[in-house]
Amino acid sequence: MAERRRRAAARDSRREALLVLLDRAQRGTALTPDEAALLRAHVTAELSEADELRRTVAGQQNAIQRAEERTRAAEDAIAEAEADASRALAQAARDQQFAQDRAATVHAQRERARTAEAALALIHGGTIPAALLDSSLTFEP
């Protein structure tokens, strides 16, 4: 911070001297060789600082642009991840529904098998004579 203040003070002093020298030149007062050298040195310093500032600003603009590009890429990745998650949730819901439907089907098939086994046991156990059963009838629970 002290360095920044020192540079600002030097710049302010240089600019005040420049204004004095420019006023003298504008009034037609001839500058001494030392004043002309001082004018050149001050203008050169101002030009150098301006060039340095432009390079700094350009570097910062490039850094901002890179940061914006990274931000856009991150936002795109987030949107893609959210879409993937949404698709995965939808697929999980479909898989769960399929599993529930399959479980219900398996349960129903087991019940039909138990009923059929019970009917066969009755037939083979002699409780119901096989001749009395109508073969065209189906036994459903």
C-alpha cells in the first residue's frame, strides 16, 4: 500500500510539473534545455505508465474472459449433470415399476401354482374323483 501511495505521489508531482511546462510552452516562453529534458522525461514516463496500464487492463480482460468461459463450462456441466440425474431418476422409477409389476406377476403365478398343486393333491389324494372333474373347466383362484 505504501508503494502505491509513493507511485501516486510521484505521478501527481510529475503531472503538476508537466502542466507548468506545457503552460510555459503555450505562452511561447522558450524552455531551457533542462526543462525540455524534464518535459521529455515526464511525457515518456506518462506514456510508459499508460502502456503498462493498458497491458494490465488487457491481461485482466483476458483473465475475466477465461473466468467467464470456465463459468459457462461449469454451468454447462451442471446442467448436463442435472439432466443426467433427471434421466437416471426417471429410469429408476421405470425400473422400480417394472420390478413391482414383475413381483406381482411372480406372486400371481405362485398363487396359481399353489392352487394347481392343491387341486392335484385333491385329485391324487382321492378326495375328488377324477372322472367327476370336467376337463374343459379351468381352475382359477
